[in-house]
Amino acid sequence: MEFQKFLDYLQIERNYSLHTTAAYKRDLMSFKDFCVTTYGTFHYKEVNYPMVRSWIVSLAESGNGNRTINRKVSSLKAYFKYLLKTQQLEVNPLVKHQALKTATKIEVPFSKQEIRAVLDRFKYEVSFEGVRDKTIIELLYATGIRRAELLHLRVSDIDFANKTIKVLGKRNKQRILPILPVIEQLLKDYLDLRERIEGSMSHDCLFILKNGHKINESFVYRTINGYFSEVSTKQKKSPHILRHSFATHLLNEGADLNAVKELLGHSSLASTQVYTHNSIAMLKKQYGQAHPRGKK
């Protein structure tokens, strides 16, 4: 297969996850299928920019948004950069490509009142499922970890002695996060109940279903969406919104941007700055209320 060595490079040398590597493969196969259908053949040495432009037009006509198209083209661009790096190609046909313009995507976080309504006032079942669900929600909000990171958590990742939890992030980068006393107690209560589940001792996965199987992405989404639908009318109620709420609430309370960056596991400060728009809005409000010239 034309792309296999590139995919191996992403997974082995760049430490990309299987999920990310699979996304690259889908994007590359999409371009290859387009070339075979439109031009009757595909070979990387024969690809030119007009062919890529035709693919972009085809993607747009099929209803793909600019953000999706940019991601697909980015996968193709990475492939050609790899071919240049390995001296299989002399010129990158996408070298002068400009990404399509996209609207700024603003995620609306949960308010502190909505968070309190779910975590403090909601009546959870006094059962394995109830304690597990609350622990998941509390942990996501208290640490800001991604849904994929939650799924990869192991029982052995929890260090009660040091009150920390080890998280495996993007590109297999590990970070150690502190756990609050409320999280520590919830985890202990949950682990006590987890031990009673049949099959739970056959693997180290932290969060499991009542049948002993590991939880999956859909389960985490349904859990967050289900509980927050009881207290919030916001359009998006997902694990990512909880992560967004974590970052926004920390920044609103004066947390250092670099500290939030480390907690989130971002590789650059630019990634963290997308969470500051709400903080700036609150800063403007407080500034207007406090400054003598703002009270006119």
C-alpha cells in the first residue's frame, strides 16, 4: 500500500495514536479514490496542484465545510512533506497552498451554576453506576483531561500517596496532574465498588461498565450530555465543553495561562489562548464596572 510506510512513521516515530493515524489514512484514501475516479490512476509523483484543487472543489460540492477540508488537505500535505524528507520527491505540490478561511469557533462553557447543579445538587443513584458517573464528571471538570485521556486511564495511574494521577495525552506524552480531596474520596469510593464487579480484575482500565467491560467514547458523551441536559439549555453538552469550562473557570479566577497550558497538556500557548475569550469578556465587564470613567 502506498501510504503504509508514512502511517508507520506517524505511529512509531511521531507517536501518533491509532485514532489519529486512522484519520490520516481515511483522508489519504479519499484523495487517492478521487484521483483514480477522475484521472484513472494515482501515483504520488504524478500529483500536481490542479489535481489537489479539483479534489478540494469536489469536497466542497459534497457538503464538506472549510474546517473539514483544511484537515483533509493538511493530511495530504503531511504525506508529501514525508516524501520530501525521505527523498522520494523533489517538489511538494502543495507548497504554496493556502488554507481555506474558517469562522472562529467559539465554544460556550458551562456556567459555574450549571456545574454546581450537576455536581452538588443532582441526586445520583447510590449504586456502582451512580458513583462511577459522578466520578467521571468530577474528574473531567477537576482536571480538564480529554475524553480519550479518560478512556486510557488505568487503576495504576492513580497515586493516592502523592495525590496525583498520571495521564497519557496526545502523541503518548505523559503528564502528572494533582487531584483534589473531593476527587480522591470519589475515586476511593468508586474503586471499592469496582472491585465487586465481575470481570473487573481481568484488566486495569479505570472506568468500566457494570458488565466489567471498558467504557467507550459514546458512553462518555452520553453520560455528560445526559446529566447536563437536566440543568443546561446550551446547544453543546459534551466532554469537550467540560474541558473548556475547566480552562475558562481557572482563567476567570486569575490562574496563570502557562499553568493552564501545562494542566491541559497543550504543546503550545497558542492552543491554550483559544480559551481566553470568556476571560477577556469578564475582564472587560469588571474593568467597566470598576474604572471611574467606565461608570459614566
